[in-house]
Amino acid sequence: MTNQILTTILKFISKHAKDLFGFFKSSSFSKALLIGIAITIPVVFGIVSDNFEIGLAICFGAFWCSPSDVNGSLKHKQIGILFSSILVVLISFIGGYLQFLNNFLFPILGLLTFCIAFISVYGFRASLISFSGLLALVLSFAHTSEELEVYQYALLIGVGGLWYLLLSTIWYHLNPKAQTEETLSLTFLLTADFIDTRRQLIGEQPNRSELQTQLMDLQSELIENHETLREIFISSRISSGRSNYQNKRLLVFIQLIEMLETAVANPVNYDKMDALFSTHPELKSDFQQLLSEFSFQLRSIARNINKPNRFPSHRKISDVLEKLKKDILEFKIDTQTEDYEDYLMLQNLLDYQKKQSEKIKKIKWVLDNPELSTDDLTRKHNLSRFIVSQDYDPKLLFRNLSFKSTIFKHSLRLAVTVTLGHAIGLYFDFQNPYWIILTIIVIMRPSYGLTKTRSKDRIIGTLIGAVLASGIVFLIHSPYVYGVLGVLSLVIAFSMVQKNYRASATFITLSVIFIYAILQPDVLKVIQFRVIDTLIGAGLSYVAMRFLWPAWSFMEIGDNIKDSLKANTDFFKSIRNYYQTKGDVPTSLKVNRKEAFVQMSNLSSAFQRMAQEPESKQNNIEDIYELVVINHTFLSSLASLNTYIQNHKTTAASEDFKLISDKITANLDRVCRELNAVNFENSKTKITMLEVEKRTFTFPADRITKNAISSTDNERSHKEAHLVWEQLYWLYSLSEKMLELTSKLKTGN
């Protein structure tokens, strides 16, 4: 029996060893370990030197500033931690006097909460600085120093922030490549998943809509990783110049961006592809096998990014490509003349896969090559255009002082809920009332879906942690063991906070209970109040999010649709101009391409938030979903056209091309005007069957394509004509569909 248990354990360890090893190597674990060191050393120093209050203040300062330590350039990390240090010093100084304010306690607590939360208008990193300030405010209720003056305590909090800044900087220089390698490896894996999902979309699929939704989610996650890598590579390159390591990773990153665009670019016309593959399953199998091999090789590179000798051979990809090329040639020989356009479609699709193969081959070559230069990418004014710069104008604060601003409503909602939570804790004389408001600031987020999920995970995690802690405290009575378990639990909790919030809440509860078990003999009472306070805090967060100035996604998604459409329009205009003028690819085209992908990601995320909200608040969700899918498909078609014209020598733009391009542009501009006239924030906005203006223009795609093919015997020109006109027809059809949908949007009476 014992042998069977041991065998089972060993099998489990063997099965999950790689995942466990990967977790210990992750930046999440290393940051959690850094936080553990940053808060433990001052406390130990304080105990040993009989200056516990000083050590505890430095510990708090380090802990409160740690949220600002996120992936990005070192400079941005340091600035974020420094600003957090300044903020927590100010808040700790004010918070030190809050207990003496009596009647003014609640209005000042509410005002401070609002002001700190409102800093989030300046973007993601500012929201983390804001969170540090909120932690300092809430935990100023948790500990009042008996040996230090308020100003001394506040300054020592600042020393703790500087202590964490020093540790974080040293940690970065000890392994400066860690976050780059991890983010780049994750991008490889996400790209592999994206391509594999594309593989599943080939041929008729009963769950195609689900796969397309999955594809949009993966695309959003990929673009987020691209933004992080842009900041790491381009910011460091602009500020500190070039290095061979940075050159190689930047070139690999460029290939991954282009791989995403190429993967998005094909196929778009599923009806034609389904009909073709149903009669020629061998072609479907060839394409699927090729995409599967792409995914496999990308995953292998991700696992062995610094071990080029372990990269898989490119021979397998070459063999599958050769087989696919042979089957397409046989298709041309076997089929009749009327199937020639299907042959051209297959050839264009094959060309895209060849491009993917070349990119994978180039990635392996770059990672294996000892010396590389990227002189074509050294122009700083061009590089800087690819970084999204945050607007830090003070006027932004005043522009957001409106109920139209999500951050304003969130800050106000948070201020009221925190004040109410503290009042409840004091009124019922709970042991640690600050736990209620700590739960509120940790759980409550601007979006309803995330707040609801975190409330549920927090409650479940707290209950699990309370049960586990009760069992351990009954069995073990050593304060030293409690101390070790408390620190270990805290490290694990921090390392899992982004990946598994429920598990993180479990370990946070364990850590808190172990620490209190050292200080107080009645641990069961501590556990009881911990659970009650968490339930009250989570309940208040959910109720406030649901009923107190709620920011439903249908109020904002209109702006996301407009931004995505505008970015797609600008991208299309850049493609149109480049196809007409030829020459070198302008930087503006690359910037517009990047903006189109970013805005599409934002739109997908906004719709995902909307889908998580109550059904009564999902205003016109089916029509909005259709607009989201159309925008995504439109971008796919643009990517297909852009990839082709950048990688092939194209003929002069015909008058028909200019005419159709103008028609598409006119449709897109009109859709923008229609959307600007719609008040998405009005809950009465509804779809009514208005009669859409009749179109007198008919797109003669088949005729133009046939005329272009018959005018020359050059197969390269045939492939260009087929792809360009098929994409233009697709773009025109989608622009008409968007116009039809937006023309139906009307504000009800």
C-alpha cells in the first residue's frame, strides 16, 4: 500500500515537474521571493537590534511599494516605485492623525480614498501606484506606533520604499534578461496557440464561432505581450543604445509580430475554403499538418530559447511544404478551367505559409547567430512612434471629473464603500475592522465582471485558508514554525496573485493567521473575524459595483467600436496609398498596422467584459458582437492585403482599384458618422428595422478578376489579381455590412 502511494506521488511529481520548475523560474515567483526578502530582513533586523518598530515601518514601506514593480523597462520600474514611496509617505503621515479626527474621520477617509484612486486616470502603472497609496491608507488603521512620532514613522515608511527600490534594482541587474526571456517565451507559446487555433478553423466546423472568439482572446493577449516587449526593447534601445543580445531579441520580436499578422491574414472566406476542402480533403490535411508543425516548432523554441542546438530541424516543415506544393499542382492538373481561381486561392494560401516557414527559420537563425546588427531599426524617431506614450497632463484630472469617466465613478464608488465598510467595522466592534476595507480595495475593480469574480474567489480562498490554518494551529504550537509558514505562505500568495487569485487568497489567509498566531493566543477568534470581515468586504464590493454608479460596458463599448473602426480605416488608407505609390514601406503604415491590432484587442476585451455582466445590462449584445466580429474579419482582410503587397512586387494600381478603394473609404467614413450619432450610454438605445439606403453600386469582382487574368499569361500577376480583388470584394462587403448594422442603431423614445 505504501509503495503504491509512493509510486503515485512520484508519478504526479514527474508529470508536473516541468510546470513546477517553470513556476519557480517565473518572474511572478522571483518577485514574490523579492518581496519576502524585502519585508523579512527589516523585521529580523528590528528584533535583533531591539528596534522592532523601526524594522516594522521599513517592512510596511517595502510591502506597500511592491505593487509598482511590474514588467517593463528598468527606468519605468524605478520611477513607479519612487512615486509609490512618495505617495505612501504622504498617506502614512496623514493616516497617522486620522484616529484623532473623530467626527471628521469618515469624510476625510472618503476624500483620501477618492483622491488616491483617481490617480488611475494616468494609466496602468499609475493604477498600481494608486493601489500602493490605498494599501498605506487602509493599513494605517492596522498599526499605530507607540515608540515613534507620526512623522518619524512616515519617513521610515519612505525608507522602506527606497529599500525595496534598491533591492529591485539589484535583482534586475543580477538577471537583467529574466523578464525579457519569460515574456518572449510566453509570446512564442501564445503565437503557437494562435496558429493551432487557425488550424482547427480549416474545414467545416460546428463550433466555428467559439473558435473565432477564442482566436480574438488569444490575439488580445498576444498584443498585450507585444506592448510589454516593445517597452522593454525599444525603451532600453533608445535610452542605452544597442547590444548584441537586444539586437537578436528585437529581431525575433519583429518576426513574431509579422507571424501574428500573417496568421491573422488567412483564410478569410470560409465558405469557399469549406467547399474546396470538402472535395479535396488531402489539401485540408496538408494545411493542418503544416500549421501543426509550425505550432510544435514555436513551442520547442520557447522551451529552449537559449539552447539553439535543441531547436527542431526545419526539414519537417520543408517536407510538408513540398508535399502541399505537389498536391496543389496535382489539383491544377486534375481540375477543369473553371477551378483555376480555386488553384490561385490555394497558391496564395501556400505563399502565406511559406512566409511563416521563412520567419520560423529566421528566428532560429537569429537566436543561433553570435553577431547581428539592426541598423535599419536605429532611427530613434521611428522607434519611438511604436511606443504608446501616456499623457500625464494635469488637465487630464479635470477632464475626468465627470460621471462619463469610468475612473471617476470607480473612485467615488470605492470611497463610499470604504467609508461604509469602516463604519460597519467600528459599529459592530469587530476585532480588526480594517480587514473589511482591505478586502474592499483588493477586490473592487472598475469592471463588474472582475469584481464579481474576485469577490467569489476571495470568499472561497479565505474559507479554504481558514480551514487549513485551523488544522495546522491545532497540530503545531511552535511560534517559530508559524513564522516560517507565514513568510512561505506570503511568498506563494504573491507569486499566484495574477495567475490564480483564489489560491492566492487561500495563502494570504494562511499567512495572516500564522502571523496573528504568534501575537495572540486565541487564534480561533482571529480566524472567525477574518472570515466575517472578508464576507462583509466582498459583499459590500459586489453590492456597490452592482448598484452604486455602475459602469456597464454597453456605456463604453461604443467608443471602443469607434476607435477600432477608425484604426482600421487609417490602416486601409495607408495600404491603399502604398499600393498606388509603391517604393519603401512607410513607417506610418507600420504604425497604423500596430494601432489597428491594439484597438481590435481593446474592443475584444471590452466585449468580453460586457459578456460577463448581467443579461439586463447586455444591451444589443448580439448586434454588438456582430460588429466586433466584422471589425476582426475586416482587420484579417487588411492584414492579408498588407502582407501580400509588402512581400510581392505588384503591378500598377488600376482605375478600378482606385474606384473600389474610394467606395470602401466612403462606407467606412459614413459608418464613423453613423456611430458618432448613436448614444450608446442611453439604456434605451435599441435596434429598429430601419430601411437602409439602397445601393446603386455593384462590385464586379468576378469580372475584374477574370479580365485581369485573361490579360496576361503571367501566373504571378494572376495570383496578385485574385488575392487583391478577392480582398477588396471582402472589404467592400464588410463595409456594407457594417453600414447596414450601424444604420439600424437608433435611440428609442
